[in-house]
Amino acid sequence: MSRVELALILTTVAGLSTTVGSLLGLALRRPGPRFMGLSLGFAAGVMILVSFVELLPKGIEALGFGWGHAAFFAGLAAMFLLDAALPHSYAGMDDTGRGPRDRRLLQTGLFVAFGIGIHNLPEGMATFAGTLADTRLGLAIAVAIAIHNIPEGLAVAAPIYAATGSRKKAFWWSFLSGVSEPVGAGLAAIALLPLLRGPVLGVMLAGVAGLMVFIALDELLPASREYGEAHVSIIGVAAGMAVMAISLWLLAMR
């Protein structure tokens, strides 16, 4: 299997992990605040560690200290602008992960699905670029994004199911929000593949680190604090960092 094929497979698996969240939401029906707080904190911890331990150092190695950090902050700023233009959140869900059955709730679920779909495009490019640079790095990014996408799938499915009572609609909207991730990888393959080497790849990796840190700090941690009880968020963050550190260590030993 070529590295390009592996990159596309990893991106597809990471993107469609939104369906895991939707299935979880449909199965549990009432995911509690502790579950949501812990899972969102866990995803944040995974993203923060892989960004600072793997992505940013590789960007600095390719570009140098100054330009590597410039690319990092450029990625962070780009994600800020995208988030400001097309915000998505876990709004509309109460502390059980569900809300009242009304039209506003349905609109919330559809808007979250659209926002997540747009946000997933650069994440797909991130996984693709990371895999081309290093299979181990691509796998780590895919795991981080997959964990991040599970609560996103839940955030899409829960309000739509609450509003419509249709498991099928809830599942398919969650599925569609994740499909944009392999689409992003495909765009990266078509447009960027000839360029993804040397300094260009370094810019991409450092920029992706900024993107992921923004998602963790601006989206996942606040949501985790909102849902979770005291100290649940930091427990989730520490657990996510520990699991990712162990995963990277095990992958390095192969």
C-alpha cells in the first residue's frame, strides 16, 4: 500500500468517526455531563500533545525556529478566522446532551453539522499531510481527530434526533458532516501533493499544529468545562495526553 493510499484511508476513518458519536448518542440517548466533559477534555489533551510533541517540532526542523513558529501562529490565526466566519458549537444541548423538541433545536443541529463539515476540510488536509511526512505522525493525527470527531458526531445527532425523533436523519447528518474530511484529503492530494515536501510540508505541519491547538483551547476545553463537573475536564486532558504519549512511544518502538 502506498503512503498516499494510507493517508486517504486514515483520513476517511478519522472523518467518519463522527458516526461513532452519532451511534453513541442514539444508543445512550441521554449521555450525562460527566461523559461529555471527560470525552471532550480527552480529545483536547490528545490534540495539544500531538501538536507540541510531533507537529510543531517537525515544522521547526524543516523551517527553522522563527519560521516554524510563524507558520504555527498563522495556522492558529487561520482557524480563528474560519471559526469566526462559520462558528459551530455544542449549543442547543442541555446537560444530558439533549434539548426540547422544537424547530430551533433542529436548526441548531443542522447548523452544527454544516459548521463541523466546513471545519473538517482542513483537518482532512492535516491528516493527509502528516501521513505523507511520517506514517507514525499521520496515524497519531488521525487518532487525535477521530477522538475529537466522536463528540462532534454526538453534537450533531443528539439535537436532530431530539427535534425529529428520526434516528436515520440524525445518523445521516452526522455522517455527512464527517465526509468532508476525506474530501479535504482528496483536495490536498490533487492540489498539494506535488508540493508537499521540504519547506512547504514544514509550513503545513506547523500550521496544522496551530489549527489543532486552537480547536482544543477554544472549542473543546470550554465545552468540557461547561458539561463536566469539578476537575473532570483536567482529568480528561491528562488522560488524553497520557494515552497519546503512550501511543507515540509504542509506535516509535515498532
